[in-house]
Amino acid sequence: MPETGPSGLADTVVSPSLAALGAAFGLSAALTLVMLRNTGRMPADRPNERSLHRRATPRGGGLAIWAGFLPVAIALPPAIGGWPLWLAAVGAVAAIGAGLAIRLLLRT
């Protein structure tokens, strides 16, 4: 049975992983709400003959998920593969993101 403190509640320590998970979830949820409120300003995916949707669908929601995930992923040491694999994965994501950003900038 866990030790109880002066308040009568069990003394527990939140693990760094659990705190990081909560931070990532909170940041992603907050940014998703911001993006939902600004849907009219977001680029929209217009349906065409290959689309599965019939109405224009806002794009960019994955940015909020990445914005919540990346700071936590970089701050915590990797559990699998060690730092070389982790840095390669982060580099690959950064290269893909830079390529997409350049593509969007050149589209104008």
C-alpha cells in the first residue's frame, strides 16, 4: 500500500513520460481548437473526380499534432534505437517538411 502524506492522499510522483504525454496532448488539443476556429483561413482540399469527400475539407490539422509531438519527442531520450536513429528520423521529418514548405511557397 502506498505511503500517505499529511493530506491523507497517497504520495505519488508523476513520471516524466506521463507528464510529457499530458503536455503533448494538451498542446495538440489547444492548437487543434485554434485551427478549428480559423477554418476559413486554412487551405481547403477541393473535391475532384478522385476524392472521397464531396465538400471542401480544411487541410493542416496534422500540424497541431506535430506541434504537440515534436517538442516532447525531442526533449525525452529515445527508448528504442538510441540517439542516432532518433536524430535520423527527426532529420527526415525536417527534410520532408522543408520540401513541402518550398513546394507551397513556389506554388504562388
